[in-house]
Amino acid sequence: MKEFDSICKEFEQLDAASYAAVLTDTSARVLPALALLAEDGLDGLTIFATFVMGAVVADGSLSPEEYALCYPLFRVFFGEETNYKDCNALVKSMRADNRQLKRYVDDMVDLLGLVSDDLKEDIILVCLILCAVDGKISAKEKRWIKQLIR
């Protein structure tokens, strides 16, 4: 994988159409592969969904831009009834429980041990692109995602 900060800068400068294209292309590889995996009784998509939510909200909020870009993934993860208000409530509950956040990281790291290096890179790229949609990947978001690069 290229230098982490360099990739972050590239994603922060993408236009909306490019964000959507990269996310669509990368998600098309990631989601089916994760659907086949499980770790500690949780399916791969659930683990990934909670980690993605943690990445997106590591800076403490879910911006409307992040929600709009994440919406197709949220529908896959949480069902047809997903809306901004519900996602914000989930964000607040996630931020309130640090032990649970730590478990999401641990589960995701364990899951990454089951996948190829290419898929691991794609998973990290999905997290980065989702965090970059508002034009900035915060230091907290970077720290959250860097936990996957061990």
C-alpha cells in the first residue's frame, strides 16, 4: 500500500463523481468477500459495518456528506429503513461505549487475518474514501483506520 498520508491526501482531493466511482468499484470486491466470512460468531459484513461506522465517526460526528456517500453501504448493512437520524443515533451510542469500539477494532483485525493482502488493502481504501468525503480525513479518523495496518 502506498504511504498512508499520501493516499489520504489523494482521497481528500477527489470530486464527488470520483468518490462514488472508487467506492462502488472497491465495495463490489469487498462486500461479497466479507459476506462469506465470520469471526467470533459475527458475520464479516456486520464486523465491517461496525468498523466503518467507527471510522466515519472517529472524529465525533457523521456529516451529511458522509451519510450521503455511505447510504448505499448502510442499506446493505442495516436494511432498507436506514435514515440519517437513525445513523446519528447509532453514532452516539457507539461513541458512548469505548469497550464496544475496542471490540469492533479487534474483530476487524481478526477478520483481516483471514483475507488476502489485496482484499485487506481494499477494505482500508473503503474506510479512507468514506472518511474523505467531507474533504478532510481527521487525525482521529486516520488513527482509527491505522489500527488495521499492523
